[in-house]
Amino acid sequence: MSRSQAPAVIYRHTWLDTVAAWLLALLWILPLAYAFWTAFHPSDYAIRFDLSAPWTLQNFRKAWDAAPFARYFLNTTLLVALILAAQLLLSTLAAFAFARYQFRGKNIAFALVLVQLMIMPDILLVENYQTMARLGLVDTLFAIGLPYFASAFAIFLLRQTFMGIPKELDEAARVEGASTLQILWRVYVPLARPVYTAFALVSVSFHWNNFLWPLIITNSVESRPLTVGLQVFSSVEQGVDWSTITAATLMTSAPLLIGFILFQRQFVQSFMRAGIK
Amino acid sequence: MSASSSSIAGSGQRSIHAWLLLLPALVLLVAFTHWPAVATLIDSFYSTPKGTRAAVWVGVENYQVMAEDPVFWQAVRNNLWFAAATIPASIGLALLMAVWVNERIAGRTFVRMAYFTPTVLPMIAVANIWLFFYTPQYGLLEQVTGALGLPSHNWLGSPSTALGAITLVAVWKEAGFFMIFYLAALQTLNPSLKEAAAIEGASRWYFFRRVQWPLLMPTTLFVLVNAVINAFRLVDHVFILTRGGPDNATTLLLYHLYEVGFKFWDTAYAAAITVVLVVVLSSVALFQFFVLDKKVHYQ
Amino acid sequence: MQRNMFLKTLAASAAAMLSLGAGLAHAADPLEVPFYYPVAVGGPITKVIDGYASDFNKAHPQYKITPIYAGTYQETIVKALTANKSGKAPATSVLLSTDMFTLIDEDAIVPIDDFAKTDADKAWLKGFYPAFMANSQTGGKTWGVPFQRSTVVMYYNKNAFKEAGLDPNKAPATWKELSEAAKKLTKKDASGNVTQYGIQIPSTGFAYWMLQTLTTPNDVLLANEAGTKVTFDNPKVIEALDYWVNLTKEGVHPKGVIEWGTTPKDFLEKKAAIIVTTTGNLTNIKANAKFDFGVGQIAGNVRKGGSPTGGGNFYIFKKAPKEQQQAAFEFAKWVTAPERAAQWSMDSGYVAVSPAAYDTPILKKYGQDFPQALVARDQLPVSVAEFSTHDNQRVTKVLNDAVQAALNGTKTSAQAMKDAQKEADRILRSYQ
């Protein structure tokens, strides 16, 4: 069977596929499209889709003035950075221990780690809140992040990755007189870079968008992240002004959205890598 | 040679090293996952401290109250329906999307972006947009149904459609996320399988059912576990869309937990509800670990 | 050698993390007086409150009132109690007047009488409208200072009235008139779908409050003054709920549970000709209505009119340091003084809390230019306390659920109220 005779494209998609895929895509993007429409047009046009309607930035100005979004942005950025830094540090150390060491109780420790994959700190709201109260950390950024610093997901991924790194590299570095941590830093970490990137994107997305735990643990503007700020802002008991709320919504989603659109391929590939087992 | 001798000689030291490396992560995990789980169980056997009254041992009273609480059972029912609807729908759609995006259809980048965008948006933000969609009379959905001549409907305000409405929002948010995992898996499938099947004259559906689907099983399993966890974790949109109403039609377990624990301040009862949630999620974890994992892996 | 490096690195990174975290922690300034407040009405209220705080701080340089915007009333009490339980209570917070019992049970607040020592203070405390004090006093003590109080009113579209042949200057004053007006005001399009409902009463968020606008004219109260007993299954209550349900059955009121937040917009979009909602929406509707609108008192039935009051009081928190409590008291006194109460009423749409405020020149003029603003106040003589009991959030939820069940048709009004009574009795048993 010569290769040139094999059909060039097997099981080619039909035009039906394309149409259906596009229809679904349009439906899927509709909410965001609507948000764009409402945010950039005056509130009279929030429910009237008149194509000749004037464009305006007024809603963004109103939203920005109505709540301290600048502070919320700062809080969220710091929070996400803090969590990521802690997660990378802690999980690298732990994953290295699991990947390269044999010790008593290793399996039990690993099982304990796996538990967090299913039982996330979000579920244990009530008790974790009381822990924070006892530590005197309520209403701080640190308190929002602390339960997430140890990430079972990261440990899992990195352990997998580290186990796949050839032991010869270890030994070669050791022969040169490197200490354990130096080996970790110079050999393992660089080789696991794609996984770090993948995990970083997952972590940033997740924690940028996290809502329930931050809602409970924060009270004041100084520690409130964007998601909580947005909910507080949009639950005014007077009539909801769609234009202002969608403007605020776009503002809060903008960093991730813009980042995603610009780096779509990397984003997708990172998520894919994170899932490959 | 050098590795084994040093590991035997220095195994005690290496053990300590290992535990030191592990310690920070493990301490935090225990502090915020394991210990709270146990503490919650213990708390559920006490009453709620109120003002100056301390907590007292009440045995299983909180569970008895729970068993007689119609709102709790409503929350359980709602969550089971919610899970039963979101899990197959989001996984099925994710697979479909992945298959489409994997093929080189026109405008593939846009389509992929459209499917994945909901994942990067905060749920609390998009819930506001969906609130507009569902608004009676002039919401977007109403405008569409009105144009088609269908009668107006209060989607979020009637118990028969409210749960379905929030389910749709959850599926919309999740399908794109799961799509990525399927996409990754599809791209690792050996292309020669396709050729072989085509040569054998298999239909596309047959190829999918007998070749692709079984090979995608590990991914499906991974996605399934995520979907189950999310079915119990995803309540952000309830805060904006319905706040649990109408008449508890959209109260999910975690939302009920929040209400009891942080609106009514009944922390002991909230602990009991937490225990139920933990038991449910643990059962799923055990099921995955012992039953499904063994059956699924090929290599 | 290796081990030292190892341990040093570990220690260093741990220290770095801790200091990063601590540096981001919320630091408390001893001069500050934290003040939580909700915003329940639209407009640049945060700016207004910030303005009051800074004016007060200028006049009293030893204090620094720090307003902290906390969301809705429900979110604000969650945050205030959360802070209280974790030992970081605010000095003061504006919370629903109905939260009084909950706050007392949580041992979170101190009576205002403890601070009102001079004759001038005592006179000030007596100067508020009695209707507002009803939710602020219990057990012979005053626990809250009225600040942003409201009553429920009917907003009606004067143009729609004219079109329907009704007198645009007369709001329906009885249930009979209301039903008839609603019928005339309901408009349908060619295919029989309703384009404008005659009347709309929202049922999310504050269903119990809306129910009170029907039970009060029916001459029945829902709870006793001590907040320990409820009367949901009283036939007059069931009758009031039935009136509401029948409006939906007759097609003059939208079906199902109606969202509180979108009701003003529904009015502005002419989807409902009459809406029943808080006077706090007045400024928003005034700013955005593209038609002539009127404000009417709640329609009467057995009893003339009768809205419940609503809104928030200042509470002073027990766990705050004594100096902060004193500062909070001064602030509450300052901001409810007649001139400021008058200004606040105009800025927000709330009812000014004392008769003296209405005697100030600015509010007199405002009332002349814009008489709709006075309707809420004119209702005060026939107004009753807002529904409030111990374990208020829970009991209120039971009542809200029952109202929603009746409006959805999943239960009859009688059944819904009976079930609610049973449940409420169970919750309140330990307080009796």
C-alpha cells in the first residue's frame, strides 16, 4: 500500500459539522458579546439593539467611580501572585521529596495530599473561617491565600514530571558536587518549565476568579478582591443598571480575557499539558 | 553504584531531608484540609455557641434536625439534579467541541476561542450577564422567544425552570474547560489508527465508538471527577441569579451551607451539612480510586 | 555543608513568605473609627457618605470616621457579625432596623441610652418619628439610631393612567380601586401577550416587606413587639396574601416570583404601570423616567393605608474600644441632626428621620418643588414596624419562601402560611 494512495484526509468533517460548530460558537460567545454591547453604549440602548447607537465610555467611568476598583485590582493581583509564588515553592519541594526519596510513611503522606484534590478548602468554609479568626488573620489577603498555598494538584503534576527526569542527570550533577537543593534548582526545575507554565496559568485563572472563600473571609475594601467587589457592587437594591454592571464586569474580566486572546495558543497548550497524565 | 550505597548509608538523613521538604506543604494541607474536616465532624456534635452561651454536647441532634429539614432535602435533591444535568451535558459538549476543533474546520481559532472564553471569565461576573438574559419581558431570551411568537416566561422566577436556568449557566461555563483536556487527548491519538479503520471500511461513528471513545477513557475519567467536584463546588452564580430561590428551587448544598453558617450563624448545623458534603465527595474519590482507576488504564 | 545550605534556604524562603504575607495584612490604625454601611439605593451614595465622614472628621479632628462600604443590608450584617466574631468589630454600622434582636442575641451591641447622658442628647433621641423608633427599641432601651429609613410607596406612570382613562393625579387608595386600575392599565399585544402589566409587586429579597404592605391595610400585624411570636396563619394574613395571588391570576400582575432589582427598570421601561417598592428608589426613578410619574401611599383596605417602615439604623458595637464607641455616638448624633438629615433625604431618597428635618428651609423648598418626596413621610402616622423577630434572618426566610410558594402556585396561600407558622414557631421556641 503506497502512501501516496492513502486518502489525504480521512473522515473529513462535513459542511454540517462546520455550520454546527459555528452555531454553537456563536451561542457560546453571545453573553460576552452582549456584555460588550451594553458596556459601550448608553443605558438607553441596553435592551435595544439599534446599530446606529452611539458608542461611549461613560459606563466605564461610572463603574470606576462607583466602587474602588483600582484597589480591588491591586488586591487581586497581589493575591494571585502571592498564591502562585507559595504554591510553586511548596509544591516543588514536596514533589521532589515524593519523586526522589524513599522514606517511611511516604504512601500515607501522598494519600493525604491526594485528599485535597477532592476535598477543597472551599467546602470546609466554616471551620477554616474559625481557624483564621483564631489566628487573627480575618480580613487579610494572606488569609484568602493561605488555605491554597499547598496545592495537591501542583504536587501531583510536578511529581509526575520529576519522576520522568532521568536519574543520570542527578548523578552527573552530584558528581560535580552539587547539593540537593542545587540539583533541584539547576536540573529539575528548568526541565519542568512547561509544567510550571501550565500550572501557573491554571492557578492564576482559578484564583483570579475565586469568589466564595474570599467573600466570607474579607470585610473591607483593603483586602477585597475583584470578584467580591463586583458582587458587592452589583447587588445594589435599587434597580440594576445593566450598562454599569456590564462595564464593571468587563473591567474585572479584562486582564484574563486580554491575556487569553493574545496568548491563545500558549494558554490552550498549557491547559492541555496540565491535563496530560 | 554510588547512588545505592549512599542511599543505604545515609537513609536516615535522607528520610529527614524528605520530611523537611514535605513539611511546609503538609503542614498547610493538614491545617486547612484534614484538620478542618475532622474538626467539622466534631463540631457537628455540639450546639452552636451564641453570644455568651458556649457550645454544649448534643450528640446527633443536628443530624436529626437535618433529617427533618425540608430545605436540606430540597438542597440535596437540587444538587443531585444539578449534577445529573451538568455532568453529562458538559462532558458531552466538551467532547463534541474537541472533535470539531481538532478537525481543521474553517475559522477554527475563533471557534476554539469562543468555546474556551467562558472558562477565563469569573463566574460572578458572567452571572450578571445571564441575569439580564433571563429577565422577563425585555431580557435577551425573552426578546428572542417574543420574536418567535412564544409567550413570555419568568425563567428564574418559576420553580420549574429556575434550576434548569442555572444549570445552563454552569454547563456554558464548564464545557470549554473540559474541551481542552479532550483536545489534548485527541492529539495524542495515533493517526495510523484512523488510516487502519478507514481501510477496513469502518464508518465514522463506528470509529468513534470502538476506537476513539475507549482510548479517551482516561481523559473522560479525569474530566468526570472534575465535573463531579464542580457540581458541588460551583455556586457563585446562585448568589447573583436567584439567591437560592424561588422558594429554595435553586438552593444547592454549598449555598445552603453558606446561608446556614454565615447568614443564620448556626455554625453547628452548618458543620453537619459540611460533613454530608465531605462524605459525598469522599465517596466519589474512593469510587474513582478503587473502582474506576483499576479498570481504565491500558498501559 | 549541604545541610546548612539546605536549611538556610528553607528558612529564608519561609521568612520571605511570611513577611510578604504580613506586609499585605490589613493594619489597623488606632485613630480610626471603622463604620460599615450598606448602599441600598442607587446614586453616588458612597461619595455622599464619604463626604459626611470627612466633614465630621474636620469638625472633630480627634476622630477619623472610616466608612467601609459593605454591600447590601444582608451582606453588611454578615460582615459586621463576622468581624464581631473574629474580634475585630467595627465601631458602628448601619444595619437593618430589624436586625436589632439578632444583634442583641449575639451580644454585639450596646444601648444608645448609655451614651445619651446630657439633656440635649436626650432631647435629640426623643426627636425621631415614633414610627421609626418602633423597630429601634425593646425592653425599655433604645438600641438603634434611625438613619436611612423608608416606607414603601406606589410609583405610578401618569401617562399610562391618562391613556387608561384614569385620573393621573390620584393614586388608587383602596384595594378595590387598585384592582380596577390594574385591569384598565394592563395592555396586551396582538397575539395576546402582555406588554404592560397593571401592577407589579416584587417578591425576591423582601417578599415579607411587600406582604406587610398588604397585611397592614388588612389590620393585622405579623409579629409581636418582643419579637418572640408570629401570626402567619391569621385568616387576615392569608386574605392579604390571596389578594396578591389573585392579582397574578387575573393577569394584571406578572406571574411567578418577581426580581426586586429589576422592578424599577421594569417601571422605567413601561413594562408595569404601577410598582410597589421602597421610597429609596425615588431619586433613581426621578432621574431616569422619561414620563410623568406619581407617588402614592399604599392602598388601604380595612384600615386606611399602612406601609411598614424600613431601612437602617446606626448600631454601636460592644466589642469596639470605648473611645471608638463614643466617637460613633457623636457621629450618629451629628449626621442625624436636622440639617444633615434633610440633606441626606434629598441625596438618597430616604425619609428624613425627624420632624425637625422637614422644618428646615431646604427640605421645605424641596417638598414644594417635588411633592412626590413627601408621600413617604405622610404615610408615617399610619405606618407600622417592619417585621422583626429573634433569629430574624431565619424566620424572615421562612416567610419569604412561603410568599414565593404561594405566588408560584406550588402551595395555596393558606397552606403556605400554615407551614410557615409551624416552622417559625419551632425556630422561636427557645426565645419564648
